[in-house]
Amino acid sequence: MFDDRLILSYGNPHRLAVAGAFSIFTLFTYLSIFSKKKRLIVYCLFVIIGTAIFMTVSRSTILGLLCAIAAYILFYRSKHLIKVVVVAVLISLIIFTILPPRQQQRLIDPLSAPLHDRTTKQRIGIWYTALQGIKEAPILGHGLRAYSDYDSDYKEAHRAEMVDKNILIIDSRWAHPHSLYLGSLFGWGIVGTLLLIGAFIPAFRHSSGRIKTFLFLMTFFSLGYGLTELRIKSDDGAFILFFPLGLAYGSILFEHLSQKNKTTSEDQIQAKPFTTKILTLLN
């Protein structure tokens, strides 16, 4: 535990929570391959992992999970919307009661009084400097790794202006803008952001089956999680965002090559004598 939050051996509650979300989506995507008995074990794992995520009190991860689940229900299981919502609310309330009071308050504050929540105030200050950077270089951006220096220099040069606007100034050096959306625009500009979005479009159009479901869940998770967090600079964060994309393109390429090889084999059969064709097809 760290500050009444579960971290296990990850050293950081966010890393544990994101790893848990990745596990849930993976198990859910391949749930149909398990036998009925083994599915009971998987359902138990859902409860255990979900409880662990709540005990990390990683609000950004919880938001990402809600975003992914809501999108999946709306697109794939709209008939079960009410049932899922009721079950999710009941489970959430049960888990909420076992959290320490201080962590319960961390979950309540962003909903009841967001402008009084210290973390929210910090984020507003971080987002403010990121927006200024976006205005300075909207087309190509500054480079994502340039944010730390830019944020520090901007706060030093415009401290009085930020104080007048009642923006909380934290003198710590922030590694990134704590938002996938602002981070993308700050680092890569409009051009780079459009390229990032464009990379996902063919993957969604041409992937299918479980791979597409997995890509769908992970993408919407990143969209929700990315509202207040940005992990692209870390290895695990980049993996969470881009691995499903690579998996989708890999499946598309595999299907294309398999179809090509199949067509080539059929053409070879057509060129053989009749008896050889029959034997080849039977084999």
C-alpha cells in the first residue's frame, strides 16, 4: 500500500490500475474460448482485478474503464444497458465502502467540488501552460519531451499573470501535460495529431473479430484515461496505446497473406493433371 492506495510491486498505483484494465479487456475479448467451468474462474478474476483497480483509487483509470464499457454497450450490447448499469453501480458502491475515508473523499471531490480538489487545480495549471504552447506552435508542435522545459520557463516568465488568473502554480517539473489530447497537440501539433488519428482508421476498418473488439476497448479506454493522463513517454504507457494497433495491423496482414497464399495454391492445382488435383484437394 502507498498512502492508503494499493500498488503491489508496481511502485505506482496508476501502473497497477492500467495493467489491471489491460488484463480485464484481454480476458473479456477471449472469454468465448474458455469452457463454462473455466469461465467461472474468469468471472472471479474480473471481480478481483476490478477490486484491485478501485483500491488503487486511480481516477483516470476508472474513467477510462467507464468510457470503454459505456462505448462497448452502446455499440454492441445496447439491449443490456440497464442491467449492466445496475450491476456496475451495485459493485462500485460495495467496493467504495471498503476504501479508507481519505480515498473515498478523493473519489467524491472531483464530482462534488472539482475546483476545490487539489489534483484538479494542479491539472488546470498544467493544462494552462500546455495550451499556451499549443498556441505558439499549432502546426508542428514543440516535441513532447520539450514540455517540461517549456512549462518551467513559462511559469517563471508569466507567474504574475497566472496568479492574477487564480491558477495554481506548482514549481515541480512536470514531465508531460497530463492529457493525451493536449500532449498530442503540444508535442506533434495539428499535423502529428491528425497522423496519430489516421493510424487508427484503417485498423478499425479492416480488422475483424476478437482483434477488432480488443482494439475497440483499448482505444476507448485510452480516450477516457487520456483526459487527465498521458503515458506515451513511458514504455508501459506506449505499449498500452500502440500494442492493440499493432495487433490489428498484424491480423490484417496475416489475413491478406493467407488469402494470397491460398489463391496461389489454387492456381497451382489448376495447372496439374486431374488425378493430382483430386489428391491435393483431399490432402
